[in-house]
Amino acid sequence: MIHSLFLINNTGDIFLEKHWKSVISRSVCDYFFEAKAKAGDPENVPPVLQTPHHYLISVYRGKIFLLSVIQSEVPPLFVIEFLHRVADTIQDYFGECSENVIKDNLVIVYELLEEMLDNGFPLATESNVLKEMIRPPNILRSVVNTLTGTTVFAEIQGVIEACVRLSGMPDLTLSFMNPRLLDDVSFHPCVRFKRWEAERVLSFIPPDGNFTLMSYHVNSQNLVAIPVYVKQNINFFDSGSCGRLDITIGPKQTMGKMVESLSVTIPMPKTVLSANLTATQGSYTFDLATKILIWDVGKLNPQKLPNLKGTLSMQSGVPKPEENPSLSIGLKIQQLAISGLKVNRLDMYGEKYKPFKGVKYVTKAGKFQVRT
Amino acid sequence: MSSGSAFNDEKGGSSSVAEPEYGHDPASGGIFSSDYKRHDDLKEMLDSNKDSLKLEAMKRIVAMIARGKNASDLFPAVVKNVACKNIEVKKLVYVYLVRYAEEQQDLALLSISTFQRGLKDPNQLIRASALRVLSSIRVTIIVPIMMLAIKEAASDMSPYVRKTAAHAIPKLYSLDPEQKDQLIEVIEKLLADKTTLVAGSVVMAFEEVCPERIDLIHKNYRKLCNLLIDVEEWGQVVIINMLTRYARTQFLNPNINESLLEEGNTEGKTFYGSDEDEDEDEDEEEKEKKAEALAKRKPYVMDPDHRLLLRNTKPLLQSRNAAVVMAVAQLYFHLAPKAEVGVIAKALVRLLRSHSEVQFVVLQNVATMTIKRRGMFEPYLKSFYIRSTDPTQIKILKLEVLTNLANETNISTILREFQTYIKSMDKDFVAATIQAIGRCATNIGEVRDTCLNGLVQLLSNRDELVVAESVVVIKKLLQMQPEKHSDIIKHMAKLIDNIQVPMARASILWLIGEYCEHVPKIAPDVLRKMAKSFTNEEDIVKLQILNLAAKLYLTNSKQTKLLTQYVLNLAKYDQNYDIRDRARFIRQLIVPTEKSGALSKYAKKLFLALKPAPVLESPFKDRDHFQLGSLSHLLNAKAGGYQELPDWPESAPDPSVRNVEVPEWSKCSAREKRKEKKVEKPFYSDSEGESGPTESADSESDSGSGSESASGSEESGSGSESDEEESDEGSDEEEEEEEPKLTKKKMQEVKKPVHQSESEQSSEEERKPQRKPKSRKMSESESESEESESESDESESDESESEPETRKKKKVESKPSKPVKKETKKESKKEMSLLDLDDFEPAHSPQVTPVNAFMSNSLVTDLEGLSLSDDVLAPATISPSSSMKTFELLHRITGEGLSVEYCFSRQPFSPDANMVAVQIHFTNNSSSDVSNLHVEDAKLQSGMRVKEFPEIEVLAAGDTTTAVMGIDFCDSTQAANFQLCTNSKKFFVTIQPPVGELMRPVFMTENEFKKEQGQLMGMNEISEKLTLDSNCRNEHSIVQRVTTAANLSRVPCGSDNECRFAARTVTSNSLVLVTVATKPEGAAQLTVNCDKMLIGTMLVKEILQGLTQ
């Protein structure tokens, strides 16, 4: 199945290679570099490439490419999913999946790769199983038994992330106040699907540590209440090679909760040279190379709405951009699940002790775009 | 580090370039030396006996490998550590070995025996890892060893080891495809395995080795369906893909009636524009036809097994693993009745929120599906809307899907969406959008004009790429109804002045040429302009200019004759031969000369024939002949190893092949078991036999998941309930398969029962009793004995009752002749004279439970002891303890008055023959009594065991006492660390055995010795020349010195100037043969033959020292 793996950074250095069968020369990556040069943006590199003797399947995570070499037919998703699992595992072990972290822990990563695949076929991919075989740099030995569920909601999709530190083989049952809201769900393999179908409760024996228990989709018929509104006005003038920008953000339906970590990202047209703006709240940065304007607002104050206003200077002699850039908004609301999904109760069977339980609701903007 | 690594980087993966080669390059001299030095210090660290240093060295080496640098020159230094007791070091050594074994085949062989030993370790994880590494060493010479190891592991009691065996199958297959037939047997056996852990891996092996042997699946089909939900996710993907293929060969097409209709319709559908308009008619038609077809055919009834597959895979659409979801989706797409396929849409749409790579693959598949089953995704139209942050390749795929989904009802929404896309800054995407609009226009008649108008508006767009793309699309659209659109053609003719994109210019020219009668005035003028710029045009434009000229010449020769000739003359001398060719061809065809052939009459017909409009087709059309979700589908080309998805059979093959018959006796045993254990749920095997598979499916999968959760700790625990159950079922299966096998392969008649009896064991206790039926196997009372066994497994008391009997049997069997096993071994023995197979013989001893081993082995050693004491020439056993070397365990001062010494008594340690007896002398020098002397907290390397001495209650002041403890050093000189405790104090102490104490003497005749020595040649032989000490040149002193150095027994010898000794290592029973050949003048040669390289080397040193001092 998977023959070899190369980890490649953005500048095209191969900083780790692992072969599960005979060694394949790293020159095979040249085909990939060619495709990468053609694509320009790393996001645009085709995930599947065909070379005379091999197939290359790659994913892009944390500014590195995980490039696998395949020799014969295999479902591409199988490989892609596995490569993401590798990245997830590295993230789980070291906190993040980046070139530096991998270089610092080269041997552990190499050993992990050795365990995760046998002859190119996945062997152990669950992080709790792996941690038994290969110890992470420093493992947290928590005496307290805690279970915290972080419920993260985006527009209409969410995940339940669990952090379980319970000893023994506890059998947990999690029920919701309003499971009907959930339209489409997918589960961690530990969840018993039959019970969910019959009773709409999550019954499972959790693995240790952090994992995603369930991800779900809330029926889009229940209109999603967007917590903020945006008033924007971006103009580019034909003459004078300048433009004007004026953005105001206000709260809409926040159920009395504070909107936090508010930020606005605007990819400006390439002809914008610089921005001269004033923000009533927070600060803005304009990256001259990527032409991305980021306005970091922070907390949203309903009394005094944050506003960003000013002029943009444009390259002269070039026609004005036809399209106004779209705004991407990021935000977070603590203690609120915008879908209204609520955890009813969590019961534990099979163990005697009394666990510590906690639930945290968070709303985050996923891909919240304002077309202008 | 820095300079060295920089240099090494260049070398890259060029593998085995030997170091000294750098020497030729004077420039790299400095670097070379530092590099060399570094490797030297790594070697030094590896040779040290500190684990921490070794670990550090191995970490650095593995980091080198990970960075793709060459570390092959360290192979000899690393391979020495393969038997290292430190698990961390060992793991890294394994990693190294697997990477370089292929390049250093000879040296790699040194490590094989370690793995062979590991294969018999009582710990399942060690067995599994030994097999994993052994099978990963790509060295052809060990193929027979791998084969044996795989076969053995395939019947291991631990499902984890069996899983590893399944993984090893494709490895061996790729190393030596000749082994296919044997491997298929193993696959067949593992396919019958009932554990979820094994299922995925064995199907993967099946797919790689013998995907064509679909017949192997029949008997396991229902089991696989039922186990599926509990198999690990990667296994699910492989199984589902395989079952899709299986179902295509075994069941009838559920859409058989519709597919007839489809065929009928597609003929009429091939032309654009027709399908949408006719859709409604078709619906009606379809209904009629369906009715007809239904009347004609006998109604289709789905095979219950087909239904079982569909039902059991459906819940997996909820998997978190995108590959699993995709696998189920393709299964439904290829196998489900039309009405049921819809369920997959939602799950696939969910995957669109995943990583962009996942989206990329899913969208490709959705694009293919939307062509066949548009309705399925229509409700999710908006999920395919494009975000400005999507990568271009995703945008283009989404566009493809949106285009496929367009129909009369939603086209206005889609077009509005497209309009916003055209404004995007991503020009490739805009071009694709324009293409998409063109396709919508050709497919949906109503909007054709709207689209055309929109596209014409785009012609005035500032961006040239947009305009060019529009021109190309408009050209295609105009071909459909040119007469209506002469104004558009005029408009485009004007554009030729501005547009520079060659493809667009060529399109315009073609249009004008083709429809020159619609623009009779403009066309010649365009040709005039083109003639002017001809030399500066791109080739495709030049060709179209020639075309235009030819067409105008034919229709309007008056105005264009000269122009045409001018253009043809220019083309005649063009650099491009295509253009020169074309010019020559056109000239001959259109300009009438006396030479021109008959064809010129038809020139007009040739050039101005009515051309069918192009069909704007999705690139995904007909891609569904590849199995969806496969690499081949994605690439639209057959990838290596792709298994074609077969067409549905005309008539269904016999469904009874999937029936699993349950033999009479096993039913009743299962029933009995149920009584005993109060298990209410039926097992797969009976329920399948007794009730219809459809009805029982639910309860089956329930019990499946139940057993899974019970065996959730498979890795640590063996002999859990589920294991027992499963093994019983396993034996059912085996039993019934046995018959055909026996008749088929007379050759293996003897061999098979051995394996079978092994596989039947699930708990260790079973091992012994299983031996019984082996002897009785041929008798008719088989079933009874099986039953009584399973009873005896469950209750310990039963076991102990029958123990004496079984033990005797074991003794009879294993000791004197081992008739059955020997035979199987001999077959392969010839092939591997290089490597000692003796290692396989004690295979069973480490696996037996301590209790049993304890008893039987002690008998064996007792027997040996007897034989030895008869032998006068074995001074070791009768050597007086006074000559024994004593070592200090605890000094009087550190022990606060308690001093402890130990020596190796060289007596067999009766409680466990695999242990070395250590005699310990305690002396209490203090003034007070010491009480409760005992051993605690032994910190041992993996595999080592300690049998403590019984607690000494009181040791009075000034008193001395002696105790004996047993230590299993695992044939290594690693120290055993433990705490010696008194009632008040704890002392850390260490016992380190000299290598000579790790063996026990064996008696041998000269002939036996020679025979064994003959088998331990090559790498297993180490010899050393020496000069004997002046006072030890006679035979007696040599014997004495050698036997002092190591626990050996003398072998009688005919020759005067040779002394021979033999022993076996205590733990693994490996032979150790020592020969000292004396020559005149005190010269001598010492030879040690031992398949444990490490022991051999160390022993040589030890004896050398003894003889030369």
C-alpha cells in the first residue's frame, strides 16, 4: 500500500524520509516539486500525482507536505486519511505538527511511523495505543479523573471533543437534551452505533486522553442565527488610484454572551499598495507581500461598535479591481452553543469511583465569509 | 555535526557507498575525517556495555536514517546489539535492521536467530514484533524461515500475533512470488479466523496475493459481513472494497429492469440538448417499459446475502474515517438498488467539510456519481457552492458537480451563482466557469439564449483571458444554430483586432470561415488583415487562416483569389511542416490545375460539409466503469494492481456456496457450552446454520460487538472469554475444512494435524491436552475427545486431574523421538543448512504455562543429570564446589555486617530447567541477628526471570547459611538486579553471570558431535589461534582449564591432540560445541560452534583467557 513517506517543507527540503518496503530514491519527489512549482500556492498542488513508476499522494498540513509514494492501486482517500492521521498523531504527541517540532523529535516521529504502518498497511493509528508503545516526550500523569467535553460549534457543524482521564474500563453514556437537532453525525469508533440509532444516546468506553467523540451537522432548516452583523463599504476609485474602506461590526444574536477573539481578514486585490486606516478598537496589520489585511478586534463591545475606516492607496495606471474582496470573520463565544444543543447528562458504569465531569460550550466562526 | 551532515546530505539515499571513497576527493578531506571520527565514536558507544550510551548512539543513527543519510557502514556495530536486553535500544536496532538488511544481506543473517527466539517468547507482543521484523528483512535466503514462522504464527493463540502473520504474507509474497501456493493456504486458514483484529489484515493479504481466488471468500462471506462493524477502520476499507467485487460476481443486478431501460435510452441520448427536454417523456416511458419488463421477467428477488451486505455496511456511513465512508458509498453506488443509493449523498456531503485533499477526492467521485444519479445530490446543491478561499482545484471540481446537477428547475439559481464566480480574481477558475456556462447552455435548451447573451457580454470584459475563453465557448454554442446568430459572429469578427490569445483567434477565424455566407462582407476583410499578420501568428492561428482562405476561395473566389494565393505562398515557406503540408494540400485541392485529381471537384463538399456541433461532455462521463473511490478512477487510468469491477452475472451463481455447515458434534458441544456458561446469545456458526442469515443478522452483529468489547484488551489479556469462544468456533471451522484438505494433500497429512491442534488452542492450558487427540487423530472418537477437552479447559481442577497423564504423553512425545514434528521439520531442513533449525525444536517449551513447564522440564533435566553422572569425562558436574569461583554480592561493610557471596554451582536448578542455579552464601558478621532475608523488586531485562530462594527467617550473629536461587538470564550476560532485603534494610545487588555459566553440559558421542558441528559451520563457527601456557600443554590441564572457564562436558574423542566439549545454553537449548586442537610447540586452535553468535564470541574470549594464563 503505502511504500514510502517524505516530509517536505515549504521551501522544498526533505527533512524526513521513511520507507516501509525497499528504499525509493528521494529523486521521486522531483515530480512533486515540479507540480508544486506549477501550482504556485501550496493549497493548489494536486493531492494525487502520477509519475512513470509511482503515484504520489500528498497532504498539506502545518506548512509541511506529507508526501507518500504508492506503487499500486489503493483508495486515495485511504492514504489521505492516513496521512492526516499521522499529522494528528504528531500534533497529539508534541502539541503541534510543524517542521521544527518534527526535527526536534526526529527519532520519536520515526518510531511512530514505524509503528503506524506495517509493510505499508496501517497497524496502530489510535493515539492511546501508540502511547503505550512509544512514550511521548513528557506524559501527563494526572491523578484527578476528569472528563471535559468541549463543544465547539461553527455555522452548522460541530464536534464534541472529549478529554478523558479515567482509570479502569469506565462505560460512559452521554445524553443530550435535544438530540433531534442533530442531522448528520459521525462517531469515534468507540461509540456504539446501535444505541445511538435506538435511543439517541452516546454509549462508549473511552480511550484515554483527548479525542473527538463525535462530529455533527445541524439541519440547515433550523436557521442559523449569526451572532454578528457586518456593515462594510469598500470602494475603489477609477481616478486618483485610491480606495476607501469602512467596516463596522455589531452584535446580533449573542444571547447576552460576550463575543470574543473577533477578527476580520480581507485578502486585498494585488493592486493595493498600502492601507492607511484607523481602528476604534483593536489593531490592524496589512501584509505587503500577501496583501492580506487583518483586523484583530478582540472583544465586541455592544455599546461602542468597533469600526475600521480609512483609505487604501492603489497602484497607479492600473484599472481598478473589478471585484471587491470578501471578508472572513472569526469569532468565539464562550458558554454558548449556537445550535442550542445541550448535554443532558453523563453517566459512568463499570467503575466504582466518582468522576469529575465538566462541559464547556464554545461557538467559533468556521468559514464565515461576507461577500462584498 | 554540521559539516558532516552537510556532506552527507549530498549523498542522499545513494545507500551503500563505502566511506573510504571520499578519500579520493581532496576537497572533502577535512569533512571526511570528521565524519569518519563521528562514526567511530558511534561504534565505540555501541560497543560499550552501558545501555544509556547505546541508546544515545542508536538515537543518533536513527536520526541519520530519518534524514535520509547513509548509516550503512555501522551495520556490524549495530547488529551486535540485536540481542540487547534494553527494550528501547532493541526497538531502534530493529528499525535500523529493517532499513539496511537488504543492503547488507550477509551481516543481516547474524540477527535472524534472535528473531527466531523471539518467535517463541511467551509474551505475545514480543512474538509479534519478532515476526514483524523478521518478515521485514528483505533477504531472499531466509524465505523458508519466514514461511515457517508465518505458518506457525498463523495458528498462534494470540489474535495479535495472527494479525502480524497476516501482515507478513504480502511481504513474503513480494520477496518470493514462488511461495504463492503455500501462502494461499495460510490466507485460507486466516480467513476462517473469527476475530475482528485479524479480519482486515488477512483480507488485505488476500487482495495483494490472490485477489482472483474469490472462491476462498464464499465460506467466510457472512462472517465478514457480520464482523465488519467491529473491524478497525483501515480493515473496513479493504474488506468493503473486496466485498464489492465479490458481490458483483455472485449476485444479480438489483437494477436489472431499469438497466435495460437505460441501455435503450442512452442511444437516443448521445446528443446534447435532447435529454432534458425528453426527461419527462422518459419518465412515462420508463414506467411503461418497466411494467412491460416486469411482466416479461420473473420478479427480481434480492439474495439475502446481498441484503446482508447492504445492511451491515450502512451504519459505517457514520464513520469518522473518510476512507470508510467513501468505501461504503462506492459499495452502495455499485451494488444497491437505485432507490437506496440516495443514503450515501448526505455522508459524502459531510466529507466536503473535511480537509481539502479529502474534498478533492470526494468531489471527483461525486462528479462521476452525479452523471449517473443526478437526483441524489440535488437536495445538497448549495453544499457545492464555491467559497473564495477554496483552492482552485476544488473550485473547478465543485463547478463540475454544479454543472452536472443543473436542470430546468435550478438552472437560474446556478447561473446566478456562476455570475458571481466570473468576477473572481482567480482567472483559471473564471475560465472554468465560462466553460461550465457553455455546458449548461448545451444541456438545457431553455437557457441557451440567455447563456449566449451572457457570454457575449463577457466579450467586452477587460480581462483578455475571460474574453478568449468566452470566444471558444461561444464558438461551440454557435455551431448549434448559426443562422440565428450572424450578429454575434459579426461582433466576434471585430474582436480579432484586439484579442491576442491564439486559441480565441483561431476560434474566431474558424467561425468566420465556417459561416462565411452569414457575414459575406466581413469575411474577406478579416482574411486581408490576417494575411498581413500571418507571419507573426501562432501555428494554430496560421492553420485557421489557411482554412479561412480555402473556404473563402471556394465561396467567394472573386474577392479572395489573390489573398488566398498570397497566404498559401507564405505558408509554403513556413517553418512548421504542418503548415507547409496543409498549404500544399489545400492548394492541390482548391486551385484547379490540369494535374489536380478528381478530388478537387469535391473540394467544396469537403471543406463546407455540415459539421456536427461538438458535444460538451463532462470529463467524468463513463468514469464509473472504474470502481469508485479507487486510484484508477481518480486518474481515469488503470493503476497497477487494479482489480476490474466485474459485470453482474447473467444468472446468479449458486448461493449455497456461502452456507456454512455446522457438523453435528460441534453443535452439541456448543450447546453444552451454553449450558455451562449461561451464554444466551447464539454464536455465528450455529445461528447461520440453524436460521436464515437475514433474520439472524442483527443478533449476530450484536454478539459480535459484545465479544469485541470483552476482548477490548486483546493486547494484554489472553484467554479471555471471547477468546475461548472464538477458538471453539475456530475448531468447528477447522474440523470441517479438514476433510477436503486431507484428501487433497496427502503429503501434508501428517503436518496438518499439528497445526490444527495448535490453532485450536486459545488458552495456554489447552496446549497440553491438545496433544492427546494428535495421537488419536485417526481414530473415530475424535469428536468426543474434542469435547472433553473443551470441558477440561474451563475448569482448572479438571486440568490438574488429567495432568499426570498428559505430562507423560508430552514427555514421551517431546523427548525421545518427536515423530510427528521431526518429519515436518526435515522437509525444510535441507534448504537452510546455513541457519540452525534447532531453534525451532524447543518451540513449544517457552509457551507452556509455568506450572507445566516446571514439571516436565525438571524431569527432562533429571534424566540428563543421570546420563551425565554416568559420564566420567564430565568433570563439571562432579567438580567440587571448592574449585568454584565465588563472587561478592554484598560486602561486609556496605551490608552493615551482612556479607553475601555467590557462586554458580553448576547444578541443574530443579524447579526450572531454564534457569541457572546460583548458590548464595550469607555470613552474618554483625553482633545482632538478621531476620527475614529475602529477595524483592527484581529489576530485570525483558524475558529474564528469577526464582527467589525461600525466605531465611533468622540468621544468627556469626552464623553462615547457604541458599540457592534460579535466574533465567535468557542466554545473555546481562546482569540481574534485585534487592536483598532484611527485616530492616534493603540492599541493591547485582548478579552478573560469566558466559560460561549460561550453559549446561550435555553428553554426546563423537559422531553426534561431528554431525552437529557440521551443521554449525559458516558464521556460527568462530576459531582462534593461540599459544598455550607452558604449564598447560597436557590434555588434563587443558580439560581442566576449559571446564573451569565454562560449564562444558567433555566429548570422547579418538584423536590425541584434540579435546572436544559440548553444552547447551540454559534458556534456549542452543548447542555450544568447543574444540581445542593442539599442535606442537604449544600452538593450538580453539574453535567454538554455536548458533548464538554473541555467546560464541564471548565464550572464545573466556576460554582463551583460561588457556593462556
